[in-house]
Amino acid sequence: MTQEQMLEQIVKQVMSSMSTAAAPAPAACGTVTKADYPIGDKRPELIFSATGKAYKELTLDKLLAGELSPEDLRIRPETLELQAQVAESVKRDAFARNLRRAAELIAVPDARLLEIYNALRPYKSTKEELLAIAAELKNQYNAPISASLVAEAAEVYYNRKRSKEFL
């Protein structure tokens, strides 16, 4: 497979995932439901990239011409919120919660997310280190759902003797 074919395949996957997503703030477009799914087909005016480009502006030709950056293909928190609304409309509440948690993690830099992921492995962090990560997520990145989960992990790891202090 050539580089251009690989790039085209990647862009198609990204565009396909975006066609099931939406973007502007929920207050601006109201609630979406199963009837709006896939939003890229039924409500494309709601889809915007992280940089604010409209869904219809995100084409393979523009990407190959260098008119789009990787940031132009990143998802927005609003997109995930609207997807969560669709999930709730079909009683997939757990999936909706996961989408909302993902939405709040968009603000966290990728490198930091990887560090946090590694810190959450058993025996990799102390209880205090995990609680500090939870505070960082809550206070620095406004990610209260994820902060709560990390704080819970700190307690569970400590109680089950799976935190670093038990090595």
C-alpha cells in the first residue's frame, strides 16, 4: 500500500467517525436523538473540527493539498456531547457516560494522558500520586468525571495493596 493510499484510508476512517459526530455547543443546536443519527448525514451543519472548520470543508483533496492540519481533524468536546445525547436517546447510558468522560479529556495533552494511563497501572503509583493526578484533572483540566475515577482507583489500589507503596 502506498503512502497516499494509507493516508486516504486514514482520512476516510476519520471522516466516517466524524459523520456520526456533531459539534456546536448543545445550547446552540438543542438536543439530538436517534432521529438525527448519523449526524454527518442528517445534520452536517452541526459538525465542526477542533479548529472550527465545517464538516463539509474537511475533504481528502484539501488534506492532500496541504490546506488542512492534523488539528483540523481532531474532535471537539461538543461533538462528543451530542453523540452522548444520541446514545442516551437509545438507552445506552453507559456509552453516553464514556463519551462525556472522553470529552473532558480532550483538554489534556496527549503526552500527559499517556503518563496518567501509565500511572494508573497497578504498582506504578502511590495513593498520594494518584490523588494528585485526580486533583490535577479536576482543577487544571476541568475533568471532574475522570478525576473522580482516578481518586477511586487510588483508594481501591491502596485497599487491595496494589499501589506502589506495597512493592
